[in-house]
Amino acid sequence: MKRNILTIVILALSIVNLVLSAVIVFSVVPNVSKTNNLINQVSEIINLDLEAQNGNEKIITSDDLDNYALEEEIIINLKKDTDSSKERYAVVSKISLTLYNGVSDYEKVKKNIDESKDGIYDTIRKGFTSYTIDEAKANEDTIKANIIQMLNDKYGDKVVQDIVFGSLIYQ
């Protein structure tokens, strides 16, 4: 009698195991398959983006870059704080532009930059004037990126790669 009960319990557990396995197969496997398809699609998109970035653009090395120093110190009026009537300034000196010498007509562009230093200083001023002192301190990288974009719009795409402020003092 004990043997028959043990056999019935083992048979019942085997049937429960079979039912649970069927539930897993029909409920979990389709979701895993959908997730796998989603991951494949995302990885394809990422690969396409990487190929688009690296396919057409030349990798710029340090040999392709020239530094262009601007000696003049400039004082820039910053936007007034709403809670203060005090004038705020940014004093920028030892400015250095990093230029990409691989662009077509680089010598012509560099000559144009030599002749229009005041325009560069004006562009730097424009980059700062829309910020208060606290915003300027917090967004220096954004300000630099905006200045680089304005200079590239002026002198040609990808000419100015970086701008460095040797000294930047807020007052």
C-alpha cells in the first residue's frame, strides 16, 4: 500500500512539473524572444551610428592641429543677476584656439583669422554676455562649445576644434 501511495505522489509531482514546464514554455519564451529582437534592433542602430560617424570622417590626430594664441586680455560684461544690481564681469586672458589644419584652404582661413582678431574677441564676448556670473561658472563647457560653433560658422566647418582660456576670472 505504501508503494502505491508513493508511486501516486511521484506521478502527481511529475504531472505538476510537466504542467509548469508547459506554462514556462508558452509564457516566458515568447517574451524572451521579443526582448532578444529588441536588443538586436538596438545593437543594429548603434552599429549604424558608429559606422556613420567613422565612415566618412577622418580621425584627427595631434599632428593635424595647430595652436593659435590670442594675446589680448578681454573684459566681458555678464548678464545682471535678478537679485543684484551690481555689474559682473569675466576677465579672459591667454586665449588659445586649436585649429584643424586639414581643411581645404587652411592657409587662407588662418590668414583670415589673423586679420580678424577683433571678430574673434567679439565672438567670445557674445558667448558670455547671455549668462549671469553663476550661470557662466556652471556652464563653462557649454559656453566654449557655443563659441566654437560660432567661430566654425564664421570661418568654416571643423576649423576650430577647441578653445582654451588660460585665465578666466569672474568678478
